[in-house]
Amino acid sequence: MARFNTRSARRAAATSPVRSTGRAATHQGGIGLRRDARSELFLLAVANFVSQQTFYESGDVRDNRFTALVRTLAVEDPEWTAGLLGWLRGDAGMRTASLVGAAEYVSARLAAAATDGPANRQVIASVLRRADEPGELLGYWTSRYGRALPKPVKRGVADAVRRLYRGASLLKYDSSGKDYRFGDVLNLVHASPDPGKPWQGELFQYALDRRHHPDTATPPASNRMLTAHRALMDLPVAERRAVVTGPGGAERLAEAGVTWEALAGWLQGPMDAAAWEAVIPSMGAMALVRNLRNFDEPGVSDEVAAQVAARISDPEVVAASKQFPFRYLAAYQHAPSLRWSYPLEKALGHSLANVPALPGRTLILVDRSGSMWSPLSARSQLNCADAAAIFGSALAMRAADADLVEFGTSSRAVKYRRGDSVLKVLGRFGELGGTNTAEAVRRYYRGHDRLLIVTDEQTAYSHHGSPIAQIPADIPVYTWNLAGYRAGHGPSGEGNRHTFGGLTDAAFRMVPLLEAGQSADWPWAPR
């Protein structure tokens, strides 16, 4: 008689990192569960755009909860916290949250005189991966703790400066609109040039001169980009447009490191089709995605548009950009021309590369309740409801056999066909009021092999307790949390109940592992 080689035994052995602890009410008064501090911080961090106003929490409340958790765990569990912060800035692409987290990590450990675990200097350097970020981190630190910089902050920023500062980054990020310009950062942290990079001393001096003596600052002759940039900047206004829109204009702009943001001001005139066509070859992939509407308005040629389309939909380019899938949704919603629809659909598909092709029968519930309509960030018109619908639709269309359901106060099936456009399926979702997860589960679960719920977990009260309690214990339930609130709608971590978080598809890497009976660890843990 088989005792151990069974589906239920195999699944019960798998564990996942987000763990539940004691009972707590959800924001809607439903029966929910608290998570341990690491789990709460992880789910909040991957959904936290800093100062983000959500349906149930103000930006201040959310930020304070984030910093309190970081400060506690920086002292109690520094190895784990440092790993989270580095991963958050890297694979997760959460810039601001990682910078804030690193500053609070160091502040808390200095206050507690803690010396175990990863060095404070190392943690600061690990989150600084773009040349404007040393200034951002210093701006945050000095706004909270004053201009007296501890040695680990100075040294971590100095390490990053030597790694990140280049002629191109100076032109892109060192502007008079910044509180901390490159020269200010160099002064504050006393960053010395890397001995192995003889050109760096001249670059640092030029950055200082630009900040303190802009009228007489002279770019180093050894830096071709900076000298080419100065030559272009010095051209009379009347000659500028012809120089960059005529033969060889695109090459001149690229050699001089002129960004699309700076070009219009330098031309002192409109960005017509010729100007866009000159700067498009040197634009980054996501800059192209954000400017599709701007390309259409002056009438960029079909030939150039085809080049843009090919680039933004290239799978390697999409993977390297590490952009959230909803960025492509934003472009789709704002680009007026149909010529961008298919490239954006392809790009979105590539950005969802980790969504697995689930075997058997799958029930996918997508939360479209009122609390899911909060903007993802203060600068975005996109929301958790549409992010949930994108991921739920992608899962359904890759699964062998899936029922796709939207739920709120009520619930209904969403029609789709294999091969449908994810962006088109999104238009079939609606807005469904409150959050009655238990009713949606009761109405649509029919012996499926798994249940996957994309939600903020803020379910209303249910007489059945947890809304997933009615699912048999041997059936996996995967909750994908998009908001990071404190209380969840059910248990997590073991016993076929697992919670993931974030606004990318990376969490879905864990699903096949769990279904194969392999325990899943934090995403930054060695594999």
C-alpha cells in the first residue's frame, strides 16, 4: 500500500519563504493572518514605490511601516536584510525602496552599535547601480539625519562613485535641477579617483568645475564624448538644427552624449520628425517606449518606426531592461497609433517570460475590487487591478486548461481564447466593488488541480473563516499579493498554501518548484 509516494504527501513537503503567524483582521474586517517580520517586509518592499498612497494606507503610514521593519531586521537579521536590499535594487528593479532601505539599515545598525553581518559600507554600495543614485541616497540621508555623514555612508557612496561616474553619466544626470550634483557628491564623500583608471581624475575635476566654476569649466581633452558635447553646445542656435538633422546628425548626437531630454532645449525649437529621427538611434529601450506618442505627433517615418518597433519588442532588449510588465501597458494606453500595438504586445509577452505553462486544470481568480484601483505610484495612472488582470490573463493563456475569473463583491468568468492578445483580454475585465474572495472560490472551484489568486488579500468577513479554507488540503493555493498590506487572507509557507509578492512575473518561478515538491527560498538565496 502506497504511504508516501502520493500527490498529497509530495506537495505537503514543499515549503515557501513567506510565513504566516498569528491571526489579524484585514482592512475590510475579514479574518486574516499576520506574517512574520521578514515576510511582511518582503511583501511590502516588492510593492512599495515609496510615498505611494494606497486604498487603505497613506504614503506616510506605508513608508513608516517599511522603515520600521527595515530598522528592526537590520539589527536582528542583517544577512537576510542586506540580501533583500541588494536583490530589491537588482533583479526586482525597485530603486527608491532599496535606497531608502539601505540608508535606514545603516542608521539602525549604527544606533545599535551592531557589528555582525554584512558591512554597512557594502550594503550602501550594493544598492547604488546608476550614476544618479549616489546623489539620491545622500539627499535622503541628509533630509532625515543631517549633513554629518557616517564613515560607512561616505565610503559606500565613494565606492559607487568610482564605479559609476563616466562622461556619459555626467551629461545625463548632472544637471542644475539636482540638489546634489556630481561635484557635491564628490565633496561630501571625498571620493578619490580609482588608481587603475587614469582618466577618472580629470573627470572628477571637471565635475567639480561644472558645479563650482561653470563659466570656466573645460572638459578634459582625453574624453572624446565630453569634448564633442562642448563643441555642439557652443554652436550658434541658428546652425544647430541643420547640423544634427542633416547627414551624420545621428552619429554626432551619439558621439556627444546628447539625450532626448536635452535636445529640445538645445535646439530652442520644436522636436520635429527630423529631430526625433536623429536622436532615436541613441535612445534607450524604455525611453523609446515612453515616447511612442511623441514619435507619432510630428510624423516620424514608417522606416524609423519599424526600427523602433523591432528594438522595443526584441526579447533580449526586454530582458535587459528589467522593466515591469505594466510599463508596456502604459505605453499601449497612451500611444495613439496602431503601429505600436503588436510590438508592445510582443514586448509585454517577453516581460512575462517566467509565467509557467501549468498542467492540468487551474482556477485563476483576479481581484477587481475597489481597493485594487489605487495607482501603483504617485506618478502613475496604472493600478493594481490592471496589473492583476495582465498576470492572470497571461497565466490562463499559457495553462493547459484554465478558468479565468474576476471577482469583487460579485464574480464572473472572463472569456479568452488561446492566442488572444493579453492587452485585448484586459479590456474584458470590469470593476466589481467590494472583496468577497470566499464567494468566488465557492462559486467557481470545481475540483481544479490548483487555485491561483492575484489580489491585495483585503477580503471582507466570511463565515467560513479564511476564504481559501474550503479548498482541500492537498490542492495547492498560490496567492500573489500586489499591495503588501500587513494581514493576508490565509496561511502561507507550507501545507500547499503559498504567498508570493511583487509586480513582476519573477515569483512564478517558484510555482513549478513547489509543484515538483521542492521547497522554494527567498529569490536572492543561492540556488
